[in-house]
Amino acid sequence: HILSTHFSIGFYSDDEHFQILEPIAYLLGLNDKVINDLEGFYWEWQNDKRMRPWLQPMLYYHLIKVLKFFNFNDPFVWTFIIRLFSSVLGFISIIYLFFTTKNEFFKKNTHFNYLLFFTFWFFPFLHSRTSSENLGLSFFIIALCFFYSELKKNNKKSNYLLYINFSFFLGLALVFKFNLIFSVLPILLWIFLFRFNFIKIVCISIGILTALGIGLIIDSIYWGFYTNTYWQFYHHNIVLGRLNAFGTQPWWFYIPQIIIELAPLLSVFFVIALFLFWIKKIKSIFTWITLFTLIIISFIGHKETRYIFPIYIFAPLFISFFFENFKKLKFRN
């Protein structure tokens, strides 16, 4: 993760540049074109759009302010530190994911399983980005691991304050990357159907709504007036169809895309494992997250590989599941 943070340059998606790094430059007084840019590069930051949250640029901005206080004025140092911060947070999230899920997905505890998980290229690649996908997924994974561990116990007595705290993390994931709503909703639905507890659901609702409310307050402060960025994001991208202006793809786009782009040849086993896991463990929370996310985003015309990052982040788990259940197959080695 540290090496990836040091050697990473540029950005994976334009959004990382125009929606995160340039607004930081705007806050630092280095860019005066972000708000109401007439050339259209920052169209999502126009007053009539207001569809991007300020929370992540604000977080990085204050981190850079601390660096400037200690006389670190090199922008390359700034970007290294914010990548390092994001990468460490992402690393913590996958460590939590490993210890939370290893008894279910790594039952044999073989060297292959451990090697597969801890050398998976996607983790340091994703976590060294200053993108909203990265920060949103890190908070999403941390919250998911807590709920998975707690709900597996199915205890009637729980620490409800912890439920509020980790629900707040789930809400922050939505503030950072509102597209994660397609992965958060299946979790909430799974809890409602299979682990229903009125007090827990109230605590979860309080945590998520508090995070979303804080996001709106921050947006309104930095815009100078009240704005509902979540509604604006939905209205312009979905209702007005702005998203489809960037191109549309067929509904089956993501399956071959996973195989081709993400990790051949392991990606082949990942796709097979997904279908097998969905069939064998239909009530698993991981089935609900991956299956429903894939179904929902497949109905949206415009598709990009980064939209399936919430599915692909579980790839080592599913690949290990495949090989543990089909260990007699000759191609396993």
C-alpha cells in the first residue's frame, strides 16, 4: 500500500481530478474556475447543478492546511499525504474484512487463501486513489464488517451506541459516494428481513440520517446557501438523463467487463464463483450486496467499470470459496 501510494500518478477516473483534487485547489486559492466554470469542465459545480458533496475535498483541504502549518508547501507532498491517508484507511478496512469473513470464506486457512487475499492487486490500486470510490468503499466495508459480526451473533442485547456509530460510517460512505446507495439498500433490506429488531433499526436509521444531515450542512456552508446534493445528483443524472450522455452500454456489460478488465484469469473464477455463491447461499448478506448491486446498476444505461468496485472488492473471498468447494478439480493448482 505504501509503495502504491508513492508511485501512483494521475488519476483512474476524470471524477477524481475534477470532483476532488480541483475543488481542493479551489479551497486553497489555486483554482478560481471550479464554481460556475463557463467552459464546462466543472459542470457539476455550477449553481444550478450543485450535485457534488464538499465533504471529501474539505477533509483533504484541512489535512493540507495542517501540512502547510508545518511548512510543507510542496503540492507533491500534499498529494502523497492525502493518498497515504486514504490508503491507510483502506488497508484498515480490508484487514477488518479479512478477520470478519475468514471463518466463512477461508475455512481451510490454506496458504493459497491468504496469499490470494493479501496479494490482490486491486486493494492497493484502489486505496492509493483520492477518489470518492475509495473513501466511500473504505467506510462501507468497515460498517459492513461490524454489522456482519454483530448480526451473525443475533443477540437481543447489543451495544446500541456502536450501532449508531457504525451506521454513521455507513451514512458517510453515502456522502462520499452516493452511488453506494445501491449497495447500502440491500444491507438494510437484509437486516429488515432476516435480523429484524426495532431498536437496532432505529439506531441504524439515526446513524445514517445523522451522517447524511451533516453532509448537507457542510454542502450548504460551502455553497453559501441550502442545497440538497443527493437530490441534485439523482435529478440531473437519472431524471434528466445527463449520465446517459456519456454513452450507454447493454445490460450484460458488466459480466464480460469483469472477466476482461479486472484480473484475468482469476476473474473467470470470480464470475463463476459469484453465480455459485448466489445459488448456494441465497440468504447470505454478501449475496444480497453483490447480486442486487449488479442487478440495479445493470438497469442504468451508462456503465463504467468503477461502478462495480463494490462487488469486485469481495473478489478474493468468492474466488477462495470456489476453490474450497471444488478442490478436486485438476486446474486448481
